[in-house]
Amino acid sequence: FNLAGMAREAGFKATFEFDNLEDLVTQLPEVMSATGPVFVSLKVNHENEVPDFYMGNTGQAMRELMAHLGA
């Protein structure tokens, strides 16, 4: 499935696809400053056991990520 392509066709102004953490880190300022609506597709591969389910606050998680990255 090309989720970012589907999002573009659905009218998202900005779409991003990442399957590499370094690319995400490099382009995160662009993602965060894009005019919405914004769609981000992240491909995640778990090398080991899948972690326990986490129900967190997305906004808080993004603030923590941005603080960690110094952005």
C-alpha cells in the first residue's frame, strides 16, 4: 500500500514517507513546519519481540521528540 500516495490523492497538502530513522531525523523540521493537513507514513521494523502496546499522548510524544532533537 502506498499510504502517502493515497493521502495525497485525498487532499493532504504535505505527505512524507520514512523507512529510515536518519531520514526522519533529517527531515523532521520540514515535516513539523509543513502547512497542513500533513500525512506522515512511518515504516517500522521490529528486530525482536514487538513491544507492549502503548497508549500515549501523541502531542506530548512529539514535544518530547522535538526536545530530544533540539528542534
